[in-house]
Amino acid sequence: MKYHVYKIQVLALATLISSSSLAFTKTVEDPKTARKFIKEGIWRGVFKVSESEVPFNFELKGKDVETATFTLLNGSRRDDFHIQYLGKDSLFIKMNTYDAALVAKIESDGKISGEYRSLVPGLRGNALPFTAEQGKDYRFVEPGKDVAPAADLTGKWEFKGFSKEAVPNKVAVLKQVGNKLTGVVMQVTGDSRELEGTVQGNQFVLSGFSGPSPRIYRGTINEDGTLSGEISQGIYDNLKFTGVKDSKAELPDPYTLTSLKPGLKKLAFTFPDLTGKPVSLTDAKYQGKVVIVELVGTWCPNCTDQTVFLSPWFNKNKERGVEAIAIGFEQKDDLEYGKYTLGKLRDKYEIKYDILFGGLADKRLVADKLPALNKFVAYPTTIIIDRKGEVREIYTGYTGTVTGQYYSEYEKKFNKVLDELLAEPVPPATYFATQTASR
């Protein structure tokens, strides 16, 4: 399906929403358009996820669409988005590079209601209803209604999930001050981003919504100090878990999860770039260079965070003999769609390295298209190739800045490995070949 069909679907969505007949008496009026607009300030929203309510907070600054900024709040994390009108009385808030949006109408009392919707052509589901009210800055419990916590959950926890299929363990790093609880949950694919919540008696809860589908961790502090609860994300994605406090809890070494098959030293692929031109590691551009290959998807929050790290790093170091390639695996196996989603990623994060379209985001297909890999575990995966074209490191997942020590260790090793590889000489045969070609 070509992207013009996608645009038609979005326009149809706008027509459907704006056709609702709404009355407005207490909302703010946009003086430039005479249309109603939502009030500035802090808001509290609530999603309906399965049988759970998932609260989230955001801040609105600006009195009209042209100047307004919609900011999702999660602990110390801030994510900014722009607002558009859909018809006269409804709003459309695109989740930046994620192909989803908040679609909302302004009620007569100033509240807003709507849905978090997938914008992927032909993809159903991932539509979560929500309501929001201005002037409420709490997340779970109204001020003055806290119940004394039964325990302090500050520390490192090992979370073990239970499902019909094998579920990798998770490691949570939590911080509690009074009733307020914040933290991050990590697994081999990456981290949950910053979560915010509360402890009330022997009950605890954490939620997060930063653009991708909202999630909630809810559970009980047992008498023996262990935890038991459930994680909900999306519509039907629920996972029960238990938690044990363990200062030594660790995830598997991310440098050991993915490797090349025995006997292989090099990676080979050919994928189109965003102009449709085929690109391979054997192209002259990459010869004698250290190359960073990223397997990503614009739908993947850890991939976005990894891009936020890599793009400025590359722009700072690109004259040192390094190249980078991002291979995007998207929610639709269509190059035109990939040009749109990956182009948005490129523009927002000022990516100066090559971006290729790998096809559908399916782990089995990734493994088929990159047969040198022993397996494909997670998006993102970072493959570092030396000047001889040989794979030297493969890192699975990504731990963002919220993970503290884990991020610091990743950044330190990444720079150490790159510095060492960039210090190696260009192989003589490659050097003379490139010199001859340049003449």
C-alpha cells in the first residue's frame, strides 16, 4: 500500500471525528482561528487498558495550535509533541516518530476525551480510550488521601514473569520517597523508560506513557517482603510477575546474546535506502571504515533512545573514519511506508548516516535477511564492524539514561571499543584500492 492511501485514511479519521456535534462553553478560544482550545497547565489523563485504568500526566503550554507544546510527564522525563486541529473542535497529537496519535475532542466542561490510536495502515487494535482533566497534577492518589506505605521498595529487584511462553526475567531499579515511587524496569530488549507511581499500604503501582503504548505495573507487597503483581501494556498484553529484592540481580550480558554463526567473520546484506537505491557493506563508501550497523524500528522506544545517543555521537565523530547504517524494520512491509516513518526519524533526530528499509518488523524475517547472525533477539541491536569488514562487537538492546549505572557502562564501553577500532590502521589492500578509485 502506497503512502497516499495512508494519508487518505488519516483524512477519513479527521472527518469522522470532526463530524461529532459538540457544544463548548468553558474552553479557551483560539483567537487566531475562533476555534476552541484546551487550557494551559498540568493535566491528568486516564487510559482504559484491559480492565485497568492507567493514569498519565501532561502539561500544555501555549494558547493556540501554532505556539502550543504538549509535554508528557514521567518522573523527570519530558517528551514534547505538537498539536493539530481535526476539523473545528477536535485535536490530533501525533506521537512524533511513533505511528500513533492521541485523537481528542474538547467537552463542554473543558475536559477532553478520545483515543490513543495506531496510524499504521491496515493495522487494527491499539486503540485505547482516555479522558483528561486540567488542574490535577497527581497521578494515582489525590493529595491528602495517601495511606502509610507498608515498606520501602527502594533498591534493585528481580522480576520473574509467568506466561504460556518463556518470559525473560526483568530487573527493576526503584526509588521510594514517602509514598512516591519512581523507577525503571529493564530486560534484554531494553528499558521501560522512567515510570512513576505510588505505594499505598501494601499495594504499589507504577505507570508510564511517553509516546509508545502506555503500560502499568501493579501489585502487592507480601508479608515476606516479596512482590506479586501484573504488567499491562496495550489492550490484551498482560503478564503476571513476582519480585524479589536482590542487590546482585543482573540481566544476561548483552554482548553475548547475539553473535555470528561459527566460522563467519563478516556480515552481508543489501537493502534499499530511502530513495530506493540498494546499499551494501561492500560499497566503496564503507571500505576501510569502522561501521556501526543498527537494527531498529520507529515503533520501538528503545530504538528511538538509542538513536538519540548515536546521532549526535556520529555527527561529532564522522570525520574520524567511521560510518553508520540504520536498518529499519517497520510495522508494514512497504518501502513507501518505510520512507515515511524512517524519514520522520531522520528529520527529527538530524540523522546524517544512511538509513535503509529492511522490511517487516518480524524477528524471524530479520534472522532470514541477515543469515550470518546466529539469532536475532531484540530491537535495537548494534553491530560494530572493524576496518577489515569483520564484526567485532554485537550489543543486544539498549539501556537509556534513566538506568544510571547501566547507561554509563554502555557509553563508556561503546566509546572505548570505537576508539580502539578507529586507532587501527586501514588494511593496505583497502587503502591502495580506495586511493586508486579516488584518482
